[in-house]
Amino acid sequence: MLTLMYFARLREALGVSSERVDLPADVRDVAGLTAWLRNRGDSWEAELAPGRAFRVAVNQDMAEGATVLKDGDEIAIFPPVTGG
């Protein structure tokens, strides 16, 4: 089971701040996770679409599409942050 957390505009657009999910056996990495989440449709598909600006961290480390997921991971999905 993974813990998924959504921040800023994603939390508002998706209507959830966090959830615990069991992934299908064929979802093994961040790219697979985001594709699986997009299949929920509507806001999920729009907000997590390829080319849409969002970042993913796995256990508080920035992740890429090929980052492998394992049971117990904590996944944060959030828009890019700018500062100055």
C-alpha cells in the first residue's frame, strides 16, 4: 500500500489531500502511477496529463518516471514551486 499526498492546485482540483492505495501489479514506477491515476478521468486526466507541470517525490526525494515504487512508499504530487 502506498500513501499518496496532493498539494496546492492539485489538492484543490482533485478534491483530495491524501489517500492510501494498493496499486495493480503492472504499476511499478512513477510513470505507471501517474498513468493509472489519469485513468480516473476528469480532473485526474487533465491535471496529470503529459506536458502538464507537476512534480513527484518518493519518500521526500524528487523522482522521475522511471523511479521504482515499493510497498510503504510515500508519494507527494505537487506543482513546481518558484521562489526568490
